[in-house]
Amino acid sequence: MMFRRKIFNFLGGFDWLLFAAMALIVVIGIAFILSGSLPGSMDPVKQILFSLVGLALFSMALIPHYSLLEDYAFPLYFAVLLALTGLLLFGHFVDVNQSNFSRRWVRIPLLDFSAQPSEFMKLAYVAAMARYLMFRKNYRSFAGLAAPAAMTLGPAALILLEPDLGTALLFPPVFFVMLYVAGARRRHLAALGALGLALMLMAFFADNITGALAGRGIVFSKSVAALKPYQKARITSFVQNTSYQQRQSVMAVGSGKLFGKGWRQGTQNRYNLLPERHTDFIFAVVAEESGFLGCIGLLALYFVILLCSFAVASRTSDPFARLLVTGLFASFTVQMFINAAMTLRLMPITGLTLPLVSYGGSSLTATMLAIALIMNVRLHPTPTFASKVFDFDET
């Protein structure tokens, strides 16, 4: 009788709308990966297997209470941070562009599978930040923000060194969103924003600055670059409108018009004119073959996930749970926005995938795990006797 009651409570609390939106996006992703893959490619089959693994992890993540993650948030964060450090020292090399070697993957020989720790760092980072910011004293002073800033810069720097600029750029927006929701003072956020902008400019012009200093014999013996040459080239080509990938992407999006050319009928797709069309630029394939209406439908499904996540965050009174959900859907939203903007030439190319749609096992399973954690908070409400969750005074 008690077991039956637990089953009924679980089914009653399960967010079927959130799950349905996630499942539909995954199916759409598999369909357009198949459309964008070369004949005989195993990528669609692999994506189906990844989705089944993600579904298994999704189901397992619903069972324990999310407070278990609260207890192990910091150990998990440092474990993944250690994995990122080891990746730079001993990681499996993958030649992505035939000219730039990247250390992003850990090879699992028995399974013939490569995992990308940076994808799971996004989850560990949000959990650790939620654990730290759940206490008011940790974020109401400017000095108290040093710890979360270091927690953000650490993984972002390691991921940037892989190099993976796109994933590294996800951490600052999530950092600011979580601080704002926790109740950090606005003047502190403004100061951190200005400092972050200065650091970004210094990173872009690092080789120019250090080269000038080296030429005068002041500090450095040679110039030091924070960004790889191809990463700077992506930014400059965006400003100058000379990016081949983005020109082809915009052409594909525009040619789809209202209803699209039909599945597997896209010209840019079929004739291999659009690079990375099953990963970074899959949104352009969706636009070319399903048109404006297809894109609106896909974005509507994303919007359903965001609304459901926001509803979970607004209803929970547990500080850790609210910050956890906020950080997870902030990361999801920022990644989706950057990928779509990159496809439409509204932002430089960053290499970020479209959540749940682009090909990639680590990205897919990590995103499904994130949605499972959001669902877990909904399924395990925690009572609190506090009058309010966070304080938002302006002093």
C-alpha cells in the first residue's frame, strides 16, 4: 500500500510537459543529424545510443533526493576540476580542424567512447555555486565574492586552455545570474561586470600587449597569447563579415523561407556546403529544411523547458534547490541563445552546440542530467520555516 502511494505521488509530481518537450527536441535532433550526416555515417545511430544512455541517467537521477547533491557538491566540483587538469596533461588528442589540436576528450577504450569533462563541469559548477551561495554571508560583501569568482575562473581557464572558448564563455553569465538570484548587491555585480569586461579585452589583446612589452625589454622575452590564432580570427571575421561558415549558415537559414525545402532537401546541407552542419550549425539545417515555422516550433519547445524550469525554481523555498535550478536553466538558455545567434551571424563563432539537438554524447547526456535535476527538485519538495528564501535589500 505504501509502495503504491509512492508510485502515485511520483507520477503525480512528474512534469510530463517538461519531459515531453525534452523528448521531442531529442527526436528532432536525431532526425536532422541523420539529414546532415554523410551516407553511411554512424553518427545518427550513435546519437540514438547516446539518447538511450541519457534517458537511463535521467531516470536514475530522479530517485535520490537532491539534498544528496548538496552534500557532495564541493567534492564533485573538485573531482571534475581535477579531471580537467588531468585532461590537459594526459588527455586524448583530437584534431578538430586538421590544424588545431584540442584536448577535450577522455578516451574510454573498452567502450570505444570519448567523454568530454567540460560538459559535466557545467553541472558540477552550478551545484557548487548553489551550495556556496545558499548562505547569505557568503555573497553580501565584495570580499565574499572572491570565492565564487575563483570557482568560476578556475574551470573557465582550464577549458579555455583545451582550447574550448565556447564552453568557457558559458560560466560568466551563469555566475552573474546565480549571484543576482541569490541577492548579491547590484553595485558589486556592476564592479564584477566591469572587471570581467576588462579581462576579456586583455585576453583578446594579450599578444599585442605582451609583444609590445617584450619589444621594449620590460617584462616578457616573447609575446604571450591568451587566445589561439583561429579563435581571434573567428572574432575578427565576424566583425569584418568574412566568415565562410557564417555566410553559408545565413544563406541556408534564408533559403528555408516559411516552410523550408523539406527534410534532407536542403541545398547547403545536401551538397556539403555548410561545415559542421550536424554539430555547431545544425540550427541552420533545421531552418533550411523546415523553414521559419520549423524554427519557431523548435524554439517553442525550448521555451516550454524554460517555463517549466522557472516554475520549479519559483515554487521551491529551499535556497540550494532554487539556485541549482536557476543555474541549470541559465546555462541551458545561454547555450541555446549563443548557438542560435552564432548561426544567424549575430555573434562570432564559438563552437557551442545546440542543446539536445547537436551531435555529441557528452553534451546530450549532460543536458538530460541537468533537466533530470530540475525535475528532481519538483519531485522532492523540501519544507522550510523561513519567511522568505533570499533577501534583496539595496544597502
